[in-house]
Amino acid sequence: MKLIVFSLALFAIASVYGREPQIKDFWKVYNDKTNLMAGCGTHAADLQNAWTEALELVDSALAFIHSVQEPQPKRLKKILPGGRAKRRIWDRNAALITTMFGVRISEKGGAVPEHVDYLKFIDNIFTDMQRGFNEGSEFLGKTPHMYCGINGWKYYKVTDPDPYDRSKKIYQVTSESTPDKGIWIRDHIYFEFGSKYKIDICANPSTLAQTTTDIPALTWCNHVWESNVAKKVQHNDVQVGVDLDLRSLNSIGVTFVHELAHLYGWHRGQLIRDFPAVKPNGEADPGKKTYGVGPTLNLAKNRIELASHTADAFALFALGSYLNEWDWSADGEAKEI
């Protein structure tokens, strides 16, 4: 079994369907006597609010992308009412796409020829997200699980009886047959990564959330509740010079978008990762991943093929689009339009 795991370290537009999206329509959240909502019971209201906000973020991102499919508004010698503003907004929207993903936009509308496929992929991922919010997860082929914490997992040796069919040993129902190996199990899911002391989910203490596409599942790590990540984006905290890394702007809803990018990239067979970070000159930045504004912008300047498949680029672009009273396109800092 190949492990594909993604995690996020610390670091209002109405739905087209006209109703608030419900977590239960997309995620499988187990609810039994011993594991109320898979550990999410005490966070249910915050998660539902964040899910609603995440749709607003995605709607905003798509509005930006679709706006630049039209040609750039012309500069008119005689300024017509609203004409100058339309040009500035188009330029801002196009520039934010370039800043976050490295995709250049043509004055004729859409991406320049060599970047068309990248923009189409980005558009498709956000469109898939919007569809999932509005229709549920059925089109994925699997209903993804949502967990809060890792307490529901139990470790077994491969020679132990299978907890769901005690007539068989675990090695008979999984691909793991090495005698000294073990496996973590919950909810009929067999997860073959980790030791008997620690499962390989939320193992990093600074991780907010982790998407495991093989299951598929999203796990909210304990740190997301301990780190005071914003429950909602705080619009009033934006002022000139503030950057998108401001903690009160990086909400649980923004984290949802980051994790959904991993999920939908997997669904389309083009993994969206947390790539190793690069410096402004494109050289490797050892020990760091592409989390936050600086590393995301550096990757977009140097490696478009990676930037367009980077989860934080999707999250930060959606956030910048959502806070559309400001121009974030130069360097991820708020400027007046």
C-alpha cells in the first residue's frame, strides 16, 4: 500500500445552490457510544461554520478565475463611470493568479498559451470543491472520513485475529504480511503506517490537519484547537501592510481549502502536495515546506509546474480572493485597490 499523506503545519458569496452546505452531506463522521462524532463532537459547531466559510472562499476563488477569462478592459481616454475600477479589478485578479500559482494571464483573457493547462487544472480543482460542497461526495466514488484526533485507532500485530472477522488473521485481509509488522485499525480501515507506539497521523506536534488520501480521510490534529487558529476569517483585522499569514486571517475554513486541494488532486490523479520550499532565487530551502505566503510566492516565481499543484497556493489564493476589498497581488500584503 502506498502512503499518500498531506498535512498542514501552523503557520460573502452565496452558494450557487442557495443553501448552506452540511458537513454530514460530504464527510463520514462516525457517531457511536464510544466515539461521538469520531472525536469531533465538541467541535461540531465550529467545523460546520468553517465548512460554510470554506465554500465562500472557494466561490470567491472561482469568481476571480472566471473574471479573467474575459479580455482585459481597455483604458479609455474618456473615463466612463466604473471603467477605471473595472480595469484595476481585472488587473488585480489576474496578478493574484500569477503571484500564487505562477500562471500568467493574457490581455485577451485566459492564460497565455503555455499556461492554459495549468489554469484549467486550478479551475477544475476549485470547481470540484464547489461541487462537493453543493452535491456531497458521491461523485468521488468514496465518502471521505473526518476525524478529530487519533484516539479511535487501535494497534494490532499482523498475526492477531482480524477484529471484524476473527476466523482470519490480519495478514490474510491486508497486504502486510511481514511477521514483525503491525497495523492500525478503526472503522474497517486498515492503516499500515506507524509503529506500535505511534500512528503516522498527526505525528508532528505543529500539524493542524492531515489528509490521508488512501483512506481517504481528513484528521483534525489536537494542535488546531490549541493554537488559536481563527474560527472564522477576521475581515476587520485587515489594514494596509497586513499579510495573508496573519493568524486571524488563517481560519479553520482556510485550512479546509488546503486539505480539500489534496483530496481533489488525488481524485483527479494529479497529486497536490506540500512541496519542499525554495528561496527567491529558486534554490532549495532545506528543511522547509511550502507553507505560507513567502514560500508560496517563491515557488510560483520559479516552478510553475509545482506551484500549480501546491495546497497552500489554493488556500492563500482563495483567502486573497475572499478578502476582495484589498489587493494582495504584489507580495501577499494588503494594499488599496
